Amino acid sequence: MPFEFEEQKIKEVILITPKVFGDSRGFFMETYKKTDFEANGIIGEFNQDNHSKSSKGVLRGLHYQKEPFEQAKIVRCIKGKIFDVAVDIRKKSSTFGKYVKVKLSEDNKKMLYIPKGFAHGFVALSDEVEIVYKTQGEYNPDADRGIIWNDKDININWEIDFEPILSDKDKNHPNLKDI
């Protein structure tokens, strides 16, 4: 199998490590294979791909789409490195308000599967960062929502020693308890 699938402390969030075939010419790896992903609980049609570029210190998130337009995501960092965060916002979940944080980078080539019902964000740790991600469900601007990145109830340890660079939209998101 070209992938390793590792449940995180919130078991529905899965860290995916692809098998990388490298030599002096470069490398090759599969980034998605429906049968392998479905065999490991990642089920559904991925119908939109996104590509994002950020500078060091940029924090994007925490973003989600409200029902019935939630999006599952498979996030991969193709340049630089990030801390990627998924926050459980499923009100009836035993892990509501808890988060998973992983380092994704061009070097480790790992991917993070974030199911529907989670808010997502990341902070850029290197001078330039590019991420690509697949989504289940298309972007819907009317369903677009967010949670403030530094919500004290969630208490994400972003492990940064700088004030992050935020969009005006991300500066004004509400706390989890207010959504």
C-alpha cells in the first residue's frame, strides 16, 4: 500500500503518510487513491482542489462551512512548513472544542484528512508556504464561517513566538461558544 493512515487523538482526523520513491532524479508519490482512502475510512467524493500561498507568520483560519455545506479536506504542504489545525465543532461530539495539530511540510510530505464538522486553520512557519487541498463539497460563500484563532476555550498552542498576520476577516471571527 502506498500510504500509512494514522488516527489522531480525535480518531476521525487522520494523518496520511505517502510512500515516496526517490532517487537522484527526484521523487514520485501518489497523493490520493480512492480505494486505499476508502479502505481506511475516508469515504466520499472529493470534487474541488485548492492551492494557497502564504508568507511566514500568516495564520489562516479557523474556517468552516455551516450545514449542509460542510467540507471534508485532505491538506498537503508542497512548499515550506506549517502547523495545521483541525478543531472539532460537532456539538454532540465527545471531543467538541478539542483540536488536532500536526506539522506538514514539503520534506515530510504528510497529509491531514479533516472530516466534515471541523474548523480548519494553519500558520506558515517558513518564509514561503504553499498548500494544496482536496475538498468534499464545493466552496459556498453564503455558508463560509470562522472561529477566532486564539479562542481561549479551545486554547490552541500554535507554538509561535510572533504575532501572526491575519486577514481582516480572520481578525473578527467569533469564539466557538458564540457560533
